[in-house]
Amino acid sequence: MQEQQQNAQPAKKEKELTLEQRLLQNNPLHGLSLEKMLTELVEHYGWEILDTAMRFNCFNTKPSIASSVKYLKKTQWARDKLEAFYLSRFKRMPRPTAAEREIPPRMRTFADGIVPREPMELTVDSILASQAKAASAYKERASRGRSNSRGGNQRRGSRPPRR
């Protein structure tokens, strides 16, 4: 009789979960502490690679799990950046859409059937090359945007010519 009651309780807890809670269970960050996540990343990549990728001073100057967790708990943008790195590079989950980027990584959901893969192999050189490529692409987009906006204002005649 007691066995039946014990078996019935987990099913009851299942029903008590909200839709949001069920969706979040599909996120590798769900239930993962900041300390555990950082420990996994340090064990796999090491401080040098994390410092190169994140550029947080706590990963460069006398790095430790305790001091880094303290910093990350105080600094939301840094925690979001680390969590995004964990999802994209360590768990290799799909890239977020533009709308999903507005949501903190810990609150994002993934479709059923999407499972984490093996961590991406990274080196300091591969990270630096990736950062250089991203900076170059950014400069290219920015220069196209500036040339379009300058030419556009002149053609529309938003300002009368000086005489």
C-alpha cells in the first residue's frame, strides 16, 4: 500500500510543474549552480582559454573558483556571457535567435530532442582567430551602415544647402 502511495507522489509533482518549468528543464543550465558550471569549464578548458574567451580580470589575475563565482554573482552581464559561452561552446546547443538573445541564457528553452553534444575543442589561437574574424565582420557592417546613412541624408535633402 505504501509503495502505491510513493509511486503516486512523483506523478503528482509532475503535474504541479508549470509549463515554463517544464520547458526550462530542457535547458542544460537548469538546476546547475554557477560554481559547478565554472568548475566544469575550468577542468575542461583551463583558466587561460577562459580568460582569452571571456576577458574577465578574475580569470587572469590569481584565478580561483571562489573569487570568480563571487565576481559573477555580482555582475549580471558577466554571468550572462559565461552562461552563453557554456551553452554554445561547452554544450554546443543551437545558436539563439535574435528574440532569444533578449532572454538571459538561464531562461532560454530548447525544443524537445535537442541534447547537448561533446564540448568544442578550443585553443587560445582558435579563440583569437575567431575574435579577429568577428571584429573584421563588425567593421565591415559598420562601414556599410555609415556610408549608407551619409549618402541617404544628402539625397533626401534633410538639410538645405548653405549659401
